[in-house]
Amino acid sequence: MHRIPRLSRLVIAVAFSLFALMFLLRLAVWCFFHQPGEGFGSDFSAFIMGFRFDAREVAILCVLLLLLGSIPFLHPYQTRRGRVLVLTLVFIALLWLVVFYVFDFLHFRYLLQRLNASALSFLEDAKISGSMVWQTYPVVRILLGMILAVVVLYWLMKKLFIKVGATPFTGGKARRIGWSVGIFLLCALGIFGRIGQYPLRWSDAFNLGSDFKSNLALNPFQSFFSSLNYRKTTYDTVKVKQYYPLVAAQLGVARPDSNSLNFLRMVTPPVGDSAPRPNIVLVICESFSAYKSSMWGNPLNTTPFFNGLCAQGLFFDNCYTPAYGTARGVWATVTGIPDVELNKTASRNPLMVDQHSIINDFDGYEKFYFLGGSASWANIRGLLTNNIHGLHLYEQDDYKSPKIDVWGISDKNLFLESNAVLKQQATPFFAVIQTADNHRPFTIPEEDKKEFKEVNYPIDSLRKYGFDANDELNAFRFTDYCYQKFIEAAQKEKYFDNTIFMFIGDHGINGNAGNMFPRAWTDDALTSYHVPLLFYAPRLLRPERLHGVASQVDVLPTLAGLARVAYRNTTLGHDLMNEYRKDSGRSNVAFIIDPNNADIGIINRSWYYTRNLQSKQEKMVWADFTRPETDAGKDSLLELNRKYTTGFYETARYLLMNNKK
């Protein structure tokens, strides 16, 4: 040790200590979140990639220590000033590390994704977000644990600092310079990330074959600061025009014009139709993830009542949301345009608040929106009140029922209070009911616990069938109980027989679908987007289960078609029943975007194509759960799916800014 300069020893010791700490933190993530039955060896490549990302953060600190310590009056073992500076930098680094990794762990537990810049959007609803965090997590204990961790780690680093400096350096100036240059070059390599023309990028993690491995390889610093570069909103008119013929043909634009970028379709009901117009009740279901529910045979049988409704209704079992997140789901449902903002949601962008919605084409209908909490969340109020004419908006303070948590009143009471309003209507109505209970903190009201019986399963059974804990499972089951209470109450009212009840998930939930679905559900996160889509009207619609591809953007055109309403369609959605009359839905597609990872893709027939916006890496995987996998037709669809993906993405970016009322 005496032949290594003390400053170099210190830099090496700090580097090894931080590497060890970051490895243990990554190992903790693996232990807590890895898929049952998969050993450490199957994810070893993620740890190797993770070491390279960690090396970048460690090398930045080490270069800073080396450069500052090389200044004579700032040398940590020769001056008090230098010692204080170095220990202060180490303390800040440890504090930074603890804060980022704690928030990253909670973010990963919530979304199964590393902390990224999209988390900053929660600050725009700080009161609601803070309340949700307070009610979900032991905040005080977490803060105390963070403080204790920083204190203990700093104490250990200080002991290490003293031990490293205890042995004097006996070499000459040349050796000191040699060590400094060697360490600097190693740090430069660590920061660049590879020997080659291009540096290591966060998108390199997504070569590992699954979302879990990719996220395991990243660290929160890399994920967060890389995603900060994709916060600005724009669109490329040249690309929109380039792909306009393809998109316009897919949408069925009658008078295509690539110069004016016309996406208008005017749809009229059959001539001579005098039947009374049905009421519409559109239920946006919080986190209604398909693979967790009963309709696809989940052995935990979480939604038996809704499964029964699906057998009696028009059920689309191959429906996808364009993106993950409630705000994005509400946006796509109300506007018919995917929210392709890469960081902030479209509802938070004041430049996008003016949007045409097909809801307004339901002339003569009273418009209602029922929300158990506050519409100030994610600026949803602006989207709704600015764009839906004559809207009656009901929020938490408009109900008799008490709030139960940060999300307002319970879903059961939301349904019952909505029913009390709707049964009084003498004219046709279009009502949206947005649920929230199937969301952390997973509150089940005390008033319902006597009738609603909670269950408990072993953790291995829960994880095998898509759940992380019994409180999550019971919250999912409670939503089914709430649907039942709503339908039973509505059946007693006069409006029931002439009402189309439509249910769709606002998004799915990322997780392990096991053997219940093709591997793309787990490896490529299709669990985050696959949701039930049900049109239930026993007196109006013939029961049928349809397997063709459907999207959340298709909701309003389909409802307008079923209600025989003339409408102006400037969205990316179709009337699904028209698509089935045309070719059994074979030509319909569903666009998907993952803003956190900058992935865009398309579901087309049996395949899911994705491409990363940064790395341009692409793949196409099997996504048909109705039949065994085959390569037949894959090559012929690849180029078409490339074009669809880019075309829909660029068109959505354009329409977000050009779909005015």
C-alpha cells in the first residue's frame, strides 16, 4: 500500500465501496421483483450491464475527487481544507445515492420501471401525490431509515478515509503521476462506457430481451437524467405528410389531402332510423388489467361478476390502451388520440387543452362526468370542461358519501351516487364514470367489509397469477363487487333497458403473466396495455366475444355507431362494428407507446412490433393468445408494421396540436 499514493488509494477505495453498495442495491431489486422460478443466472447479463452504468456514476465522482485532490492546497491528506472538501463531497454523494435509490425502489415497486423524468409530473399535483404517498407508505419510517442510512454510510466512509491515509506514500513523483493518469484514464473509460465510437447509452439496456432485465440493468441516475432530454413537445410536418397516405387509408378518410392533412370522416346513421337513442354510461376502470381478471381464465377468479356481464354483452377481448397511466387513458378515451407526450401528459400541456371530442356529437344528450376524487388531478378538469359542452362534472365534494382516501369516495358509493343522478334524467344522457379504488393505497371501506369478504393467498400463488400482495388482490376483487352493486342498482331503474353500459380499463398493470398469455405479455410489458372492453346492453346488443384488435381510441366512434349518432371523426379511432362488418376486424391495428422507455409500437393481427425512438432497435413478437405461435406471415408484415408505427406516432404528435374543437 505504501507504493500507491494516498489520494489514488482513496479514490480506489471510494470506487470499490460505491460499486459494492450499488451492486447490493441492484441485488435487492432483483430479490424483491424477479419472476418466480427464474434464478440469478438468467439475469446475470443485467448485472454486467448494470456494472457499466454504475461505473459511469462512480467515475464522475472519482474524477472530481482526483482533480480537486491534485491541487496542493486541496489535498485531503495534506490540508484541513482538502479533508473537509473531500468528506463533504462524499457525504453529498451518499445523500444523493440514498435519496435516488429509495425513490427509485418505490417507483419500481409502483410501475416496475426505474425512476425517470416522468416522475416530475407528480409534482404538478403535489397535494394529491403527497396524500397518496402518505396513505400508502410508512413515510416517517422511510425518512428515518434514509437518515440512518446516510449517517451509517458516511461514518463508514470516514473510517475508510482515516484508514487509507494511515500508511504514508514512499514512492516518487513519477509514480504519483503515473497512478493519477492511470486512474483518470480508467474513469474516462467508465464515463464513456465502452471502447468504440459511441458512448454507452441507457437504451443499450434494452438489448437484454425483457423489460425486467432492462430495468434491472439501469440505475436511477442513468434512467432519470437520460429521460430529461425528452421533455419538449413538437411534431414533424414533413414526416406527417410522408406517412399521411398510409394513415389516411387505414382510417378510411373519404377525401384524403396530404397538403391540408385532412383526417375528417363524417359518419351518419342509416336513413329513416327513428328508434329512440340509447343512453350511454362509459365506465373508465382503474387499472383493469386483463391478465389479472377472470375473463381470460385467471385461476384466482378475481372478477366473476364482470365475467358474467361479458358473457351477456359485446366483449372485445383483444383491446389495448395506447399508453400506461390514468391521465393518458382518460385522454385517449375522450379525444380518440394517443397521448404521445414523452414526459408530461398531454392533459398538463396548456397548448393541447383545446380538443375536439365525439362526445359533443351526441346532440340532445345531457353530459355527465362522475369522479370520486378531484378533477384538478393531472389537469383533467381543463380537458373535460374546456371541451365537453354543457358538462355536469361531479367531484368528491358534490357527493353525500364521505371520502375514504386520497382518491375521494369509494367506487361503490361513486356508482350508487351516479345512479341516483342518472335515474332522474328525462332526456338521453352520456355519462362517464371514472373509478379509482383499484389503486394504491388499495382502500376497502369499513362499511363494505361485512358483505365483501377479503381472501388471503400464499405469496407464491399471488405472484404466479399476477399479484404482488393480498391487498392488491382484494382491491381488484372489490372493483368487481362495485360493478355488481352498480348494475344491480341500475337494473331497478327505468333507464336501464335503453342504456349501453361500456366498460374499459384506463390501462393495465405491468407484471408477470406467466403461462396465461404469450411471452410478450411479460417480456414486452403487454400486461400494461391489455384491458377488457365491454359493451353491455341486454335489451339492445346481441352477446358476442370478438377477438380482433381493438384500441382505447376506438371507444367513442364505436359508441356513436351503436347509438346511431351522426358524428365528426378527426381521431385515430374506428367504429369497431364497422370494422367487423368489413373484414371481421382483421385490418384494425392498435398503436402503443411507452414514454418512459421511448418505445413505440403497433399490434397488427398476431404480432406486436416495437421500436426504440433513441436506439432505433426493433423487434416483432407473437401477441396472439387465441392460437399457437407460428412464423407464417411475419416477414410480410414487418415492413408494414414499421410504417404503421412511425405513421401513427407522427400523426398523433400532429393531432395533439391540431385537433381543435
